[in-house]
Amino acid sequence: MIQAKNRKEITLDTQTLSILQFQAEKQGRNLKNYMEQILKEQANNFELTDGYKTMMDEMLDKHEKGALKYTSWKDAKKQLFMK
């Protein structure tokens, strides 16, 4: 399955890049591939806490009951940028 990919620019100091380059070479990878792999691993290590799960269950319940009030993006932009 082909996944869509997005480009993002990051800025790192020279020392950090040197360390990452060294680690990449130790694993036989190029720097870009190594950094992508580290980020994928970190993203996949995300674990939902019990508090977060409870909060999301409550929000979904409120949504189903129609108890939440939503603001459209158009109205939110007015509120944010008209001050």
C-alpha cells in the first residue's frame, strides 16, 4: 500500500546533526532515512493514558447527545483575527 508523504523542514544545530549522522552510519543508513525511522518509531510508541481515554469517551458521549457546541472555522478566524 502506497502512503502519501508530506515534506517538513526542520532546523537542527550542527552538534545534533553530527550525532545523528554518526548513529545513522552505525546502522548503515543515510541520515534522512535514519531520522525518518526514529520519528516513525516515536510516533508508534504513543500510548493513550487512562485519563485521555476517559476524557475522549466523555467527549464522544457529549457529542452523541448533542451537548457540545462547535464553532465553524470561519467564525473562529473572525474571533481570532478581528481583535
